Amino acid sequence: MAVPDPIGPETVAAKAQPAIQANVLARRGGEKGKQPFFYGGQAVIEGVMMRGKTHYAVAVRLPTTKEIVIDRGELKAPIYTHPLWKLPFVRGLALIGEQLHLGMKSLIWSANVNAGSQNIEIGKKEITGSVAIAGIFALAIFIGLPLLLASFAVHRSGSFLFVLVEGLIRVGLVLGYLAAIALLPDVRRVFQYHGAEHKTINAFESGWTLDVASVRRASTLHPRCGTGFLLVVLVVSVIVFSVVAVFHPNLFWLVMSRILAIPVIAGTGFELIRFMARHRYNPIVRVALLPVLGTQKFTTREPSDDMLEVAITAFNSAREGEEETAGAAA
């Protein structure tokens, strides 16, 4: 997979970023009748990554000087540009790939920026190794453990009750884990930056000026959040695994089905989230979105003003990349 070419880090004062007027035409990609582009992002260590149409930007506030450092890059890899990855259901897999690629890249950069400002060196191998171990641990806890506990509670692994109990245990483990780590001060700060990311995107999609006072009014909850996506995926998995249960698989195929079904579940979950985001004002969809929004209370917190400045800076920087590309093409 090709890595986006970084434009290079820049250091700016927090208030040096110009505000962007987000009108309805801009939200629709500049042309009436076209589907709007959905901007996204994620919280990183002491900062936010924003993903635009053609560029991404990571903004991090240095703990020593309190300045904001920006890393911006162009999204040129096939997973961002090839039409195949934009097809329905396939784009759900692209989302997972993007998180593994762009999300990890942004997280590693933010970790190194913060460590470097304190004269601490963190190698890429150490970070990658830690993430790999965490991934194996997550598979064991959130896939293996629910299967084990459900087998104790329901002896018939080929029944709908088994799948339902397994799904409820998995939801409980995920929410319990999020509630527990939220007690850690460093994680709480990441959740505050997560709230800042949501507020910024909500303000943009509402057509508000992107300054701290305006963005402050926006909600920390957003229908396209990854936490909400996780809940939808868990619900879809219950349905998919119920179909698998009809075939009464043995233990080996029971475990394999949980792994092999990931692409189907992720693709379906992504399409459901996308549909609900586009029809969020429909009365039925509003009700369906309540648990999706509710789970985000586990991973978002109200940010401080300086955190909002970082999120706005990241968003503006990602969109500036689009404007530069459009200007060059004109």
C-alpha cells in the first residue's frame, strides 16, 4: 500500500489559522444536487487528525511551547483514489484499511511529536509492536472470551440464544472496557480531543463559522462516529452469526466464522451508518440513532478551548489542501 506523501510539518500559533465559512454549497462539495462529502477524523495524542477529500492533516499542541504543529499529506494511495474502494459494502473494508494505515500513521506521528518535545525518543518498531500486542489481546478478549462465556451459559452453540448471549457479552465487555479506560487521565484527554473533533465537524456540517465560540455550541455526538459504528457492527454480527448457527458449526468453524465474517459485517455496518447519517432527520432513523449516539458518551468528553483550536486547525489544514489542489487544476 502506497503511503501518502507528506507536505511537511509546520509550526503555527494556535490563533494564526483563518476561520473557514462553511456554507451549504461547500458542504455539498460545491455543486448543487451532489451528495455531500463526509469529512472524518480521529483523536490522537494531544491532537486531532482530520481526513478531507484529497488531503489529511494532523494537528498536535506541543506540551512545552503550547504551539500547534501540523503534519499534512495528500491521499494518493489506491485505497483513497481507486473507484473499487468506493463501491457499496467494499468501502466498509476501505474504512478498516484507512484506520490501520492513516489512523496508525497519525497516531505514531503525534506520539513522536509529543515525546520529541520532551527529549524522549520512541521508535516506530516499539509503537508497532505495542499495537500488534494490543490487537491480539483485543481479539482474545472481544472474540474469544464472549465465545467461551456464552458456551458456559448456553450449551447449544448452534442456537440463536447462544448467538444472542454471545453478542450481549461482547457489548458488555466493550462498553465496560471503554468506561474503565476513561478513568485514566491521559485517555480522558484523548476523549476530550475526540469531542473536539466531533464538534468541529458538526459545526461545519451545520454551516457555522469555524471559530472556537461557534464550534463550542456544537454537540460532541455525531452519527458517523467510530464508536457508533462499533455498536452497529455488534448488532449486525448477531444477525450474521445467527445464520451461521443454522449450520451447527463445531468449535473450530465457530471461531473461524467470527473471523471470516469480519468483511461482511464491516461492510454492512458501514452502509447502515452511512444511511442513517444521510437520513438522520427521518423520525424512524432518529430513534435508531439514539443508541448509536448514546455509546459515544463513553468515548467523548467536553473539550477545552485550546483543544477546539487544535481540532479547527486540523480541519482547516485538511481543507486548505483541497483548495490548493483545486487551484492548481483550474
